[in-house]
Amino acid sequence: MDKEFEGKVSLVTGSSRGIGKGIALKLASLGSKVAINYRSNDDEAAKVLSDIEHGGGEAMLAKCDITDSKSVKAMTREITDKWEKIDILVNNAGIVKDTLLLRMRDNDWDDVLNTNLRGAYLCTKFALRTMMDNFWGRIVNISSLAGITGNMGQANYSASKGGLIAFTKAVAREVGSRNITSNVICPGYIVTEMTGGAFAEDMQKELLARIPVSRFGNPEDVANLVAFLASERASYVSAQVISIDGGLI
Ligand code: NDP
């Protein structure tokens, strides 16, 4: 099982840091070639590339704003020109613009929906062709518990993540006969830059009391689940919504 992704090609959106970085490193450590997508931070992305190469893996930078159709098309073409295919797509890139609904500006809504939902739609559409041709593919989307329960101050984010869950199931039904699975992961509290590096001190105790395993998650926790869903061992798992939250109550 050591190099179970030998010969596979993965595209991980938003993998210059945080959960996406953890996923890119994990898939590379298991033998996959990895395209590191990000929007703006060249230095962070270059560091991920170098980490993978130093570990003996193969990777490429795939800078692209996933909200832009032409750019996503060009990015997927660049990857298939280099490596001929995309086997594993992880739609991870996401943003927050939190505020109460009555204070929400139209841009707060549009930006979050465009990145978290339209971005996943575009990447899936353009990566799917090669999966269909090869009769093999794995699509793993990163939603959030907010997409299941809704969160105060996150009407835009919750809507985008709930939409991603429905999108995942629809795609699973469209492409299952081609040996392509589509699943969605809903992380709970994972320590990354998005969550401020750590959770605010006054909230920590209260949050931890609701997490039976008594700790916040880290990117590797999510990456381990992605690796399973992307593997041959998960070929009969599709259209599923899987929470990873330490048992959050
Ligand atoms: P981070 O903010 O740490 O990282 C976000 C990544 O997405 C960066 O690499 C960023 O690149 C990239 N990105 C943002 N917008 C775009 C875009 N338009 N095009 C391409 N890349 C883009 O986030 P996390 O690692 O914390 O979160 C990753 C995913 O997990 C998100 O979808 C988030 O909603 C979800 N999640 C996170 C939880 C948590 O507790 N952390 C909990 C539940 C879900 P750049 O900096 O170059 O813009």
C-alpha cells in the first residue's frame, strides 16, 4: 500500500497551504503526481512543490483562479499536456467572508459562491473529460459541517458548502458507470490559516468540550480520508457525505 497512487495524476485546488497542502503532500507521498493549484501566493505554492520534490515525488504548479472558466480550461490542459490525464480531483479551494445576513454585501455572497461552488463546478467539468476517457476517476470535494447544519454569520459559506454536497451527489449519479466516484468530506474544526492558525482562546474551551476526541483537527486528518476515498479500496464508495470532526456534538 506504500505507493498506491503510483502512476496516478492528482489536481488539488487551493493546495498552497492549509488542508489542501496536507492533501497534496499525502497524495504525493503515496506516489501520485500532483498539480498544486492556488490563486495568488507563489512563495507558499513553491514551498509545497519543493517539499514534494525533496521527498522524491513529482509535482507542478498550476496557478489559476478557479472562478474563471477560461483559466480553469487552460490549467487542466496544461496538466494533461504534461501528464496526459487527471485521475484524482480534490476540490478543496475555499474562502470565507463571514457576516450576518442583514449586513452582507452582494460581493460577499458572490465571491464565496463563485470560489466554493462555481470553482468546483468548473474544475470538475474540465477534469472529467480525461476521467471519462480513461474509465477511472476520483472526485473528492471538501465541504464543511456548515454545509450540513448552517452557521450563524455564514449564510454565504453555508449555502456554498450545502450546494457542494448536492453537486457531489449529482455528479456521482452522472459518472458512476465510468468507474468514477464522487464523494464529499465535511471537516469540523481544522487548524489552518482560514481558522486563524488556532481558534480564539476564549472559544477554545467551549469548542473542545463539544469534541469527544478532545482536540482540533489538522490537515493530515483530512488528507488521510481523502487518500482513502481516492484509492482503489474505496471503489464502491460514491455519493457519500463523510464528516471528519472528532465526533463533534
Ligand atoms: P486556507 O485559507 O488555509 O487555504 C485556502 C486555499 O485556497 C489557498 O491555497 C488559496 O490560495 C486557495 N484559493 C482561494 N481562492 C482561490 C481561487 N479563487 N482559485 C484558486 N485557489 C484559491 O483554507 P483551509 O485550508 O482552512 O480550507 C480548505 C478547505 O477546507 C476550504 O474549502 C474550506 O472551506 C474547507 N474547510 C475548512 C475548515 C477549517 O476548519 N479549516 C473546516 C471546514 C471546511 P491563495 O492563497 O493563493 O489564494
